[in-house]
Amino acid sequence: MRALIVDDEPLARRGVVLRLRKFRDVEIVGECADGQSAVQRILERSPDVVFLDIQMPGMDGFEVLRALPVEGLPAVIFLTAYEQHVLRAFDVHALHYLLKPVDDTRFAAAVSRARDLVDSELKADMTQRVIKMLDRTSDGFASRFTVQAGSRIQIVIAEDVEWIGAAGDYVELHVNGRSYLLRETMASLEQRLDPAKFIRIHRSRIVQSKGILELRSIENREFTVKLSDGSEHRSSRTYADRLEHWLSSGRI
């Protein structure tokens, strides 16, 4: 488990270092004395867990987290001498909150929680990698998707998907009047789809080309795209070239 220590007090950083050295599976990948260098080091070294002081000059611990991309955030264990920050710490989904002077037992418990989280995320990541490998066709494109449907694991065949919409951190696969949530971005999913069968027409829409029944011109190279399931979707100028290329290719 890779750990980064962020605290403007050298003695506080030293205390965390000494405690972490008792754990043979923890590698310290750096120390930072301010928030700006912490942001840079986190982006460069991708630690699994960050021991993060809250009150620091310039940029405090909460501002450090706001400056980082949401995807891939490390586990955060806050360090502070002030109890009033505890509720705010958990509002940003901190893994643990340690008051200074740090108690050894609570410190060990925080490390254990971080280890469990990292282990579970690694296992989940490996599982998803294996699933994606098994779900590919011989040409490398997705042949099916594995989605959670309540307590069941649902298999969705790629060719059955009529259209795909963005839904926050997820995408919605629309199949025969039903929708299934898949935790993936539109950009990464688009890379997995066969471009001969799926067309991205908008930043929030991908449609299966064989389901396109009608295009109605709106303005400025934009269309209303009607599909065989009865749904209608607006295309954008950003993706107009793809739709026009599909039209000119004769794959209608």
C-alpha cells in the first residue's frame, strides 16, 4: 500500500513516518509540507492512501481534495488537532479522522481500514478487467456487458443495445424498453463499441446504426434521430461528421 504524508509540521510528518514503518506492507512514496505540492505529488505518484493535515497555510486539506479529479481519488485519512472538522471530513468521504496527538491504536485501525479498502478495490478492478476481456469479440470490441440488476448479475448482449445515454458516473444501456446502469464513462465505452455498428451522435448519446429509422434536419448540421424503438435523440454539430460519414457510406 502506497502512502503519502501531507502536513506543514515536520514533527507531525516524522511521527506518521515512524508509525508507518511498523507496517511491512506500506511504502511511503513521499512527504509534502503544503497543499499545492500535495496535489502535484498525488497526481504524479498515485498513492493508495494520503495522511492529510487539514489546517495548512495557503491551501488546506479540503482544498487539496477539491483540486483533484474525482475519479481515482486516494483513500484519505485526515490529521488535525481540531475536533470541529470531523463532520466536514466525513462529508468528503474521508476514510478516517485522527486527532493530534495521534493515538497508536487508532492509527493502526486507520491503516487497517485503508488496507481493506485498497484490497477490495484491487480485487474489484481485477474482476472488471477479466470480465471485459471475456466479453470481447475476436476483433476486440465488446460482445456483451455484465451489469448489476438488484441482487442479480444481468448479461446484456451488445447487439441488443438500441441506444446508450450518459447518467452521471454511469451510462444507461437501453434494451427492449428496459435500461441497465453500467459504471463507465461514455468515452471509454465508445472505445469498446464496434464503430461499424454504433455511432456517437452527441456527448450524451450513442445509438446503434441499424436502428436508425429517420433523420430530421434541425439547423447547423444538427438532426433529430428517430430509432426503431420509437425514441428520438438530438445529434450535435460536434459529432456531425460521424453521422454524415455513416450516411455517405451506405450502411443504412
